[in-house]
Amino acid sequence: VEIDVASFEALSRAISLSGSSSKSNATPRVVIIAPTHRSFYDFLIVSYICFTLPELGLDIPHIAAASDFASIPIIGWLARRSHAFFVKRGVGDTKKKDHDLSIRNNLTRITTERKEGPTFIEVFIEGKRSRDRTFIKPKTGFLRSVVETTEGQETVVLPLTINYEGLSDQTSLANEASHGLHEEMSLRRLMNWMRSVFAGNVNIGRVYISASENMVMPKSDNGQNIQKFAYAIQSRHQSRVMVSNYHIKSASLALELSEEVVLEALLELGCQIWPESSDYNMATLARTMPENREMVWASMLQFGHLLGPFIAISHPMWSLSGFRAKKY
């Protein structure tokens, strides 16, 4: 796991003000950590950053988790022990004042428990994992509930982009795309995955986490403010997407082009290149490369938001509205 520590500096400075005597209006009362969501690892990675890098000033956040997890034996209990609270998908994501009351109750409880410094909350604005790495239309119900609950207090959002070389769910995604089969999340499926991890059969390569500049949430919602704000968060996510030799080689195999041509095209499109570490070599890359053509395509979708129009024509089954994510 590699962390771009420097990208967290602006938020760290703002948080440090909350522990001083300063009454600056820039001092946040609530900090929403908004990561991309591509894997179940995301929950662990964000908490890992907060725990291992105390100098950032980020507390381990309360996690807004999908209510699906609450009913899964053991997993639901572990989630609650990890400061998670459960949110029903799609509830309150309308212009009407029918936001999920349980969200507001949980937010009120969490923010009032904190006596000093900001309250940290983690939420995935797309509402669910995007295993094919596309950008799904963001949900706004949770953000609207935050605006209502904080009542004009300073709320800061920190967009985090979690870049993966490989994804733990790439195999199941490739099977679903090829055969049209979808397997719902269950304890049995999760246990099988954990068994593979402990057996050393899951190798996802490297992970790189980068934070965008923190954003101040609107203090009111006129029906459009929050929607535009959610797309702005997603645009920040896209700006921090990075590609490594893993993704370039995958694209080279999928498109039957040389790696040099792929790299040149990505640079022309403005894509950022993954910083290479000294302990990473071609032998390591070879051990983590996808096993078949379907998984190669899944890996190439790391920069699918840039190549979406071309993929929509050549591989319609991979094409989702997320490729055409708006930018504000």
C-alpha cells in the first residue's frame, strides 16, 4: 500500500486549527471522507491510513455502510464494531423531503458525541462497489441528510482515490460479464474469498491512495447544489486516477498495441502515471498480471472513463452510464 501523504496536507492544516484557540471559519466541524469504491478492501484501507498515520490528524471514521451487510452473520457484527452504521440504498435520494430518518438520527448521534475537534464520517458517494472501475452516477441522499443535520456548520469533504492494480473481484466480474451470471454477496462467498487470501491465491499487486484538495460542502440545498457537488467530488476522484505498468501492459494485450503506443495515448489524454517504487520489478509485475483476456479487459478499465466512448462500441457489455460521468 502506497500513500501520497503530501496530498493530505491541506486538510491536516485545517484540522489542526480545530485543536487550537483559533475561531477561523475554515475550521471544519464535520469531515466527510469520500473514497472511490472498487473493493471490500476500501473499508480497511481508509481505517489503516487513519490508524498508521496519526500525523495526518484523521480519526478512524464512522462508516456509512449499505444495509445489506447488517443481515450477514458475523460481518454485520464486525461492521458495527468498526464504527459502521447502516444506510438503505436509494432512500432519500430524491428532491422531496423524504430523506431516511435513520441517517439523520445516526448523524446527529455521531456529531453530538464528539466534544472537541471534527467528527469523521466515511461514505461512498456512488452507493456501491464499481468492480469494473467505472464511475457510477453518484447518490445524493446521504449528502443532503448531512446538510440538514449539520445546520450550517462547516462540513469539509475529502475525496480519496484508491488506485488498485488488480482487484480481488476481477475473476467474478469477468465471469459475470462473459456468462451473464451474478452472485449476490453472502457469508459463504466472503468466507471462500478469505480462504483464498490466506492461501496466498489472491494477489492484487499494489494500491496507491491519493487525496484531492478538500471541498467545503454547501450549507443549503436548493435541489441542485448537492447534485452538482456530488459530481464535483467524482470529478476530483477522476483527476487522481493513476495507471501503472500493470494497466499499461493489460491495455497493450487487450488492444493488441505496443506498450509504448498505449503510454503515449494515455499521456495525451492527460492520465497520471503511477509513481514507481525501487522495490518493484518486472518479476513482481509478471506474478500479478491477469490470467485471461476477460480479466485483462477488467484491468484496462482503470482508465475506462477516458476510453469509455471506444469501449461502448467494441464491448457493449462493459458499457455503463458511468463512462459518461458529468464533470462540474
